[in-house]
Amino acid sequence: MPSKSSARLAALTVAAVCSAASTIVLTSPAHADSVRVHDIQGSTRISPYAGKTVTDVAGIVTGVRAYGSSRGFWIQDPSPDDNPATSEGVFVFTSSAPKVAVGDSVTVSGTVSEYVPGGTSSGNQSLTEITKPTVTVVSSGNAVPAAAGIGAKSVPAAYAPAGDTAANGSVNGLTLQPATYALDYYESLEGMNVQVSDTRVVGATDPYTELWVTVKPRENANRHGGTVYGSYTSQNTGRLQIQSLGAVADFPVANVGDTLTGTTAGPLDYNQFGGYTLVASEIGTLKSGGLERETTRKQSRSELAVATYNVENLDPSDSSFEEHAAAIVDNLQSPDILSLEEIQDNNGATNDGTVAADQTVQKLIDAITAAGGPTYDWRSIDPANNTDGGEPGGNIRQVFLFNPERVSFTDRAGGDATTAVGVTKVNGKAQLTASPGRVDPANTAWANSRKPLAGEFVFRGKTVFLIANHFNSKGGDQGLTAQYQPPARSSETQRHAQATAVNAFVKEILAKQKNADVITLGDINDFEFSDTTKILESDGALWSAIKSLPKSERYTYDYQGNSQVLDQILVSPSIRNSCDFTYDSVHINAEFNDQISDHDPQVLRFRP
């Protein structure tokens, strides 16, 4: 039965025809001249009706979101046009719990808006919505439009077109080319009912009840079933985020390599944290891929084992000490030296001026001993309060743990939060002026960021210099699905300055002793192919040892379904050229839903 507004429109249409004296106009049924969903979506990312009022937009309800800050429902026109660039679905934002049900045939009047998740400063694309709606239910129990299948053959290999230089690199004004670019393809389905089948999990279920799958199982796959991110020009177009619409009672708790067998279906949304997202009202059955945590081999008597491990804001109140200890003892095989990142002070994120972390470190050492590992000794330098980034009050810093039965630390007084460590030459050998010491802490490169920790170690009579790092995070960078293509990576400006400072310090050591064994390690927060890494490696001072692994094994972190490198161990020429080292990225966290850190540790073994 037509709505009252439809009847009014029909009457006006007939009146217009009858009043036309010189021209007879034959009209179609009332809705033929109404705005359709595909008209609203248009063939670009921005609706041609943005900011305008639309009346009696017809569609079938395909999904209802009755929770959260983005409550509303999706409608889809069951009679699509023949333009593959125009979506047939749109989200109707109600702000309160919608009073419609899936299968309702409705007409919607309201204002077309372009909502940018995360705000315009995020650089994200916008989501086309109808806001302030007036909704009329025409009928109920209708069949939902068939879901569009997203598969390996339908998603293009190219990721996105280059943005319009006249629009600061935005792709918003470009006509969609869904057969050519993956982002255009997903945008052409925005708001529509879509489905994927038998998809492999490439990003484990997280606390926000979401996971990532790939519809391209062979795309840069590794042996665990993940998808490796190996360059800025290969974004892995088959990745897609899956969330629950609320109708799924038991969202699967999945690890990388698991499979969602059967069909996963629902509206295609766009959100702040991951871009295009299938909001599932139906989800496949979880099939385990049998992923197990890795264990590295034990170092030999003549090998020095050096590891780096980001323990993710560890403080005494955490419940993960026993698990971290077991990982260090069992999976890492008790390395001789550990560079730990994100050790917080003794009361964690309580912002009361506390900077000491001796209780945090001692609790970890005790847990390692209890797990059957060595009784480690440790060295670090407390930061000045709230100057090194991270959680306010947490005062994260790098800490060296070392096994005194295998390694000795050369203590040399003078290092503190603000004093720069230097390099001298004594008896033909390089020597730090302070050990432990901080590298160039007054340099603006380290503003609100962790300062590198340098120290001298002796193993079997040989001195080894270590520099522990935790570079500036990627926070503030535009996402891969941003409206600006290629996306801006603003955070790397500071990392480049940090890499320059560390590279200069390493070259200072090598200038005093050409064959010095120098290891720079930690959470570099950047890829092995990045300019940050190239700056660290410049003039041959260092080389990232993760590049000794096959490309499919180069990852320490999983972000939005991309297995990627953030943590690195870089070595000086004396270590690299010896060809007497082994490197292992030990996958115990990033691919698992029950991770104790979001980073995997790495281990380097060599004979000094």
C-alpha cells in the first residue's frame, strides 16, 4: 500500500500534467521521479545530494544497528541501475534505536550527509548517510536483496587511484572505477548487503569483537596463513574487516590462519578503525588452522643471544608477568641480553610524579627465575617525568636485562635522563663515556618520545655495544583507506630525525673502532623497507637483520590484517659480514587473540 506522501506526490504529478497547455507529458508511477538510493550515492565518493533534503527514498531494510553511537539501519533498492559505480545501499542514521526490522519495505525522507568517522582531521573517507529521517514502513517480511559476493576475482589488484593534486591528493571527486581499483570497488558497494565465503583469518579477534579476513588466500601469504605487508605499493587488497551487527550471538574467537567456512554476510560499512567493514548479521563457522606459538632454538655456548621485546605498558599491577616470563624462558630460550620496551614505572599510569621502575623490573626478573630461567640483572635510566610519551604517568622506558652468568655489563657512571652519552677511544678501542647512557636526549627528535639507551656488554672477552630504542609511534598517520591517496605518514618525520641521531651515534662508535660490534634494536615503529630503516642503515653503519629472513617471514606485528615489521635488530658491518649469525622473529603474540603483547619478540644469535 503506498504511503500518504507517495499519494500526495502522485496527485501533484497528475496536476502538473493536466495544467500543461502546450505539451502532454506521460509520467511513470509516482516513485519513478523520486530520488533513488543510487542517485544519492552517485558515481563518486561524495553524494551529489550532500546537504540536500530528499523525500520518499525507497528501499528494503537489510540491517539494523540498535546499539552504540551510530544507531540506525541500512536500506537497499531492490531494483538496481546498470551503473556498477553507484551503490544501491545507504545507511539511515537515527541516533536512537530504530523502529524498523530487516525485511521492511520503507520510504525515508531526510537530509543527505557525508559523515567522516574520526573527524575531518583523520583524513578518512566519508560515509554517505540519510540523517534526521522520517521513516514510513510500507510493508514487512519482504525478501532482502541478494548479497553481492566479494571474492578473489571481483576485487582488483590495484589498491587506489592517485588522488587529485588540485584537491591535496583527495580521491573524493574522482569517478569510481570499481573494475580497476580495490578502494573504488568497495566504495561502489558502500551500504549494500554483501557476502564473503570460506575466508581465511589474517587478523585475530580483538577485544572490540572484530577480526580481519582475506578473500585472496594467495595474496602475499605466509606459512601461518597471514598476509605479509611488504611495500607501500602492495596494500593487500583482499583484506576486509568483519564486525558483528549484534545479531551474531557468539562472535568467533579466531587466530590468524583460522577459516570462516560458509557464508559471512551483512551490510558493508565504513568506520574509523579499518575503513570498509562487513557488519555481519550472518557469520561463517570457525575452523581452526591449528596455529601454535613458536619456540626459537637455544643459543650455543659460543653464541651471544640478543633479543628485543615490547612488553606493552608493563607495570606491577598487570597480571601478565608469569606469561611474559614463560615466553622469555620457553619461547625465547632465555636470551643472554634482552632489550625490553614499554616498561612502566612502579605505579603504572598513575600520574603522581613516580618515575622509578625497579619494582616493575624486579617483579619480571623474579617471575623469570620462578619459570626456570636465569636470575637476570638489569640496567636502565629513569626518564624525567612525563617527557617520554606513552600513557601519562606511565613513564615508559627501555630496560636491559642480562644474564650475569654469561654476560657482564660495563658500568661507567655519568648517565642520567638529560646527559648525552659520548664515545671516546681508549687503547685503540671505542668506549662509552657513560654506561648505561642516553643518546642525544636533548635533541628535539626525542620530544615526547623515548630516548635511546646505550650500554657496553662483555661476552667471552669481547665488547658489544647495544642501543635500545623505541621510536615515535605511527599515531596520526592517515589510514590505508584514507580519502588521500597515497595517505600521508606525518609521524615518520620524527622517526627520520630519530634514525638520523642514532645513525650518527653508531658512526661515532665505528669512527673510533671500525670493527666494533654494535647492535641497534627495539621497537622502531617502522617497516624494514621504510625510509626510517634506510636512514638507520645509511653509509653502511647498520643493516636490519630481519632482511636475512624470506620476505614471507618478515613480520613482528599484525595491523588491520597486514603482517608487518615494526620491531628490528640492526647490526654493524662486523656482525653482518661475519655471516655467522642467525635471526628469528618468534611469533607468539601478534597472530593470537589471547596475546600478552601486540608485538612479537626477535632474537639474534652470533659469535663476537
